[in-house]
Amino acid sequence: MLIAMMMTGVADAQSVGPVVNRKKVAVVLSGGGAKGMAHIGALKVIERAGIPIDIITGTSMGSIVGGLYAIGYNANSLDSMVRVQDWSYVITDKEDMTKQSLADRKKQNTYVFTRGITIGKRNYNDGGIIQGKNLAELFQQLCVGFTDSLDFSRDLPIPFACVATNVIDNSEYVFHGGRLPIAMRASMAIPAAFSPVRIGDMVLVDGGLKNNYPADIARQMGADIVIGVTVQGDPKNADEIGGTMSILSQIIDVNCKNKYDDNLAITDVHMQVDTKGYNAASFSAAAIDTLIRRGDEEAMKHWDELMALKKRIGIDDSFRPALLYPKNPTVMTDKQRVTAYVFENMTPQDERFLRQKFHLEKNTDGSHDSIDVKREQQLTTSMRVDLFYQTAECRLVPDGNGVRVILTAGHRKTNQAHVGLRYDNEEHAAVQVGADFPIKARMPMDVDATLRLGKRLMARGELTVHPRSFTSPSLSYTFRRNDVDVYVNGDRGYSILYNQFQAELSPVKFSVLHFTIQMGLRWDYMHYRNKLEAEHSKDVTLKNEHFYSYRALMNYNSEDNWYFPTRGARFKAEYAYITNNFAGLDNKPGTSEVNAHWRMSFTKGRRFTLQPMLYGRLLFGANVPAVFGNTIGGEWFSHYVEQQMPFAGVGNIEYVDHQFVAAQLQAQQRIGTNNYVLLRVAGAQEAAKLGELLDHKTLLGGQVAYYLNTMFGPVGATLGYSNRTKKPYVYVNLGFEF
């Protein structure tokens, strides 16, 4: 289908106008990490010059650009494609937020370090800081139609080859066939940075270690003319080597010299792009723009050589290769008829699980249902989330008048360890560690364990079952040792030290991407250890007590960034009926709690975002326990205590009346790439009874903040003031919130 269409275009289209026998032209693209973006600029000029490309070879980033060009992406479509990628995500092992559950998204924005751990066996996915699963997934998506095992010389629109290094015997390995996404992934597996690719007895890493500029491979494939583009600079001296990437770049640059001079000698036109100021990790938008431009500029310096080359090739100045390849050959926009589902590297139980969950059964005519991008994502997400595979792949292979869907599972997910670090000027340093343990049973299950160390101590364990039905029931147990300072009108009133024991059973727990519904029963036991009061504090009596509550929660979050969103919405609503005997509270009806918050983001231009938010918490009942009373203060919901609501201008926890509603407007201005200035204003009403909300003075507050969004979380400070506290406060935060 797609392959046939593209191959037909190649067969018909080498020129505009008749062409007799001519020489074959190869383009050779060197490795160099992000610096290889310059290849795209050089390809633009080669296309403008009307030079036909019959063969492409490449190494590392050159293999990626060359491989995509060989299946039909022209230089302009490559330019567009690399600019829209989020490279900070692609070159990591982070999960795509758009494909994650809310719980997984929260983990990704809590922990600074996540690593797979194995118990009792070796993890063959190790060998690099980054396993490269996002790169592999991107290559799979971009190469739709060319993901099966192919002969790269016969089955691709333009014959292609790329180079990797087999570290078993330090030999050069040339991909002339196989699966194109795997070949590209192996060719750019920078040692120590990315995990190697294992094929049979070979362990393959970056081809730059043996042949960073494979002009000799192009000659072996029948090239009469070689046009080469290189992006590596001269080896650095001692003063120029600093970080990890510069050391790795130096290793590759030095090793690639072993064939470099010989390959330059067989090159007809050599373009050496000036990449000074950039390194293999320069994937910022500004760096990509500059590197592509420099590639274009360098190629234009050779314009006269390119035009003269046409005579040697055997074509005249008017020759232009016909551009009949589709601009985006991998986009699947319509539903396609499924002829069969094929399951690879999966147990029979897992296959049955997917067939039953997604109703992958045959129709009366022997065919299956249809598939589109959304369905494809649902299948691969379930393989990762429900069945605990580290990677999941969905390939569509043309089959008659439909497609054969091949679902391939990677290695089973190992146990995951997480580490989070933070500091603020209220609680000082805190550490949180977590671990996920998938249980490989007939019915998939997983255990999630968390430990927080700091002024607030927390230990939590949760068991989740993943049946084939829509719900994933869970059982959790949490211990908290809280040391909380409570303020009254800006002055510290008292400190409470207490232990909280909590168990929760949620028989209904449904999650799909941005949306979660949860219903269940919770038990809480409060053991108060100490209370220190100031002279002016309120008389608050606390006693050890337990509670049983029935709870229902709905949570939705489509925001594009956990801390600094520019689009999407966040909505959370919860209802709880609190008792101490399953029916009532101290021989009276129980307490009802209703809380909700809703936020939207509206962006004007590329940098300015307005975020209105409405929120509140309402308590109904004759006897509301103090421990469930409304509190406000701080930057985030439920940071110090569960019922805490943020309020601009209030830095510490303050109790408010049982009926509390608020509105907030935040203006967010991005400066540069990761710097943010935030201006927040808020107003609120509080009362003991709902009907009296408008009878009391309006609570007002405002704050201004500056934050740098880093890989370790938000780093910055806030200055605020409110008519409740009547004094300014300063809050410094370093790291993700937990």
C-alpha cells in the first residue's frame, strides 16, 4: 500500500525530461549528535541544485537524517519535523504526558531520578543512562510502512546503509537491511549515554567509533560520485573538555579519525559545516535553527562545484529530480481495515487480556475491526500500563485491502526506583523515595511504595489490580508523622505534632489518560503527640480519634505542563461523608465535605498565559472535626495537610470557616526558554454557613514570583501580601513539590 505507492513514485521519477545513462550519486552524512541537524540545510541546497540522489549512507545523526530521507522525507519536511519535536522528551526515557495516567504524570513531576532495578537477574536494557525508548518510538512512528525487515537497497525509495559498532569485537557493522528504526537507533547509541542495541550475539553502539563518515560504504554500493557533509570539529584540547557530553564527543571525534582521511580522499564534493559553539546535545530550538542555517550556508559555498558536478554526472543544468515522495509519508489520518492481529513476545495470557479488553475479535466476514491513531495508542498504552512491558510497539503492515496489526512487547518492566529532592525555607530539606513492583500473575498487579523523609514523615504502600474490566481496584495504607505550624492572621498560633494512620479501599478506580474516577471507603486514625501554643492562639482541643469516610473523586487534567501550563484544563471534585461508626459522628449525622477546583489556561502569543481558577471547600454537619477543618496558605493544594488550599499572599497554614470559596487569576510570562515570571491575585469569601458567605469581609491577596523550570523542578522565590496577614512573606522553593 504505502510502500507500493512510494516505490512507484521512485520508479517513475528520476528527472524532469528524458535522461540517458548517467552516473550514480551518493550523499554521505556524518555523525555528530545534534550538530547533525546541519545535514538538513545541506540537503536543501543539493535539492535546489537539481542533483539526483541515488544512494545515502550515514552514521549516528547522519543515519537518522539519511534514513528518513531515503523513505521519502524531503529536506523541507525534515526541517519541519525536527522543529516540532520536543527533544527534551525525545532524548530521555520520560513517559509522554499525553499517554500517561494522572498518577504516572504526578510521579514524573515529583521525582528527579527514576531507574529500573532488577532482582536476581541481569537487565539487558542497561548499559546507558538513557534506554532510548522514546527515540525508538519516534523512529517507529516516522517509519510507518518501512518497519518490517527490509532490504535497504531494494525496498526503500532510495538505497540506504548506516554504520554501527559491535563492542563485542570492536568491529564495524553495516546495516544494509533489517528493520530501519532499529538500524537508526543502533547507529546513534552513544556509549554510556544510550543503552546499546542487541541483535543476536552483537552489542551495537554508535557507528562513529569505527566509521563516522562512511563514504567507503557508498562506493561499495555503486556510487560513482560522492557528496559528503561532515559536522565534527577538530579534537578539543584539555581546556575545552568539561562536561560529560564534551568527553563523549571527544572520544568519538578521536576514534572517527581511523577512516576519516581515507574517506575524504574518495569524496568528490566535501562540505565541512562550522558547528563551533554547539555540541552533540544542542537540541534547543535556537540551536537547531542555527545549525540548519549553517548547513545551508556551507552548501551554498559549494554551489559552483555542484553545478559543475552535473556535467560529470551526465545531466544538463536544467535537470531537476522529480519530487514525487509524499511530504509526510508516515501520517495515518483515516481508519484502516484490520485483516489480522499478530502478537509477538507476549504470553498467551497477555494476548487473551488484550483481545478481551479491546474486543479484538473477528467480524462475520473474517476481518477484524478498524484501527486509527487513537486505537493504536490505546493498545500500546495498555501493554505498558496494564501488562508492565517496558516498551510496546504497534506496526501496521499492508495486507491486501487492509493492514495487519503487529503488537510487539519489549522486555517486562523491571522494578522501578524513584528519588525526589527538594528544599524550601519553611520545611528545609526533604527527600522522597519510591518504588514500583509489577507482579507477574494471571491477573496483573503492581505494588507502589513511597517514603518521605523530612519535617513531615510519610510511608505509603498501595496494591493495584488490573483486571480486564474498566476498573483497577486498589488497597493502600499510609502513615504520616506531621509537624505542622498553624498561623493566626500571619502570626504563629500553635504547632501540632501528630501521627495519622490511614487505610483506603477503592473498588472503583477507573483511569484513562487525563481522566480518573475513584470511589471507596477510608479509615483514619489520628494520634496527637504534642501541641505547642502561643499566648494569643485559639483554644483548640485535640484528642485521639478514628474516622470512617465514604469517598468519591473525579480528577481531570489535560494541561501540557505540570507547573507552568500554557494550554489545557485542570478539574478536580471530591465528595466525602465522614463518620466515626460507619453511619454518623458522635450520635449525630456525619460531616459532608464537598471540594473542587477548576483552572483553564489561555495563551496569547507564544509566551504569555492567563490562568483563571475557581476553587473552594464546603463542610456541612453539626459536628465538624477540627482535623478536617478548612485551611488555606502556601503554593499548592494538599501540601502540608490534605485539606489545604493555596491562597495568594498567605504563606503558612491558616484556619478559615467551614464554607470557603475563592477565585484566582494568574498571569504567566515566559522569558527565554525556561524562565517564568508569575503574577497572582486572589479573592475569597468565608462563613460558618453557606447563606452567610456574602456577609463577611472579602479576603484579598496577591503575589509575584520568579521561577526557573529545571530538570530538578521549579527553582525560584515568591513575594506575597494579603489583608488577612497584613504583612509580606517570602517563600523560596528548590525542586518538585511533594
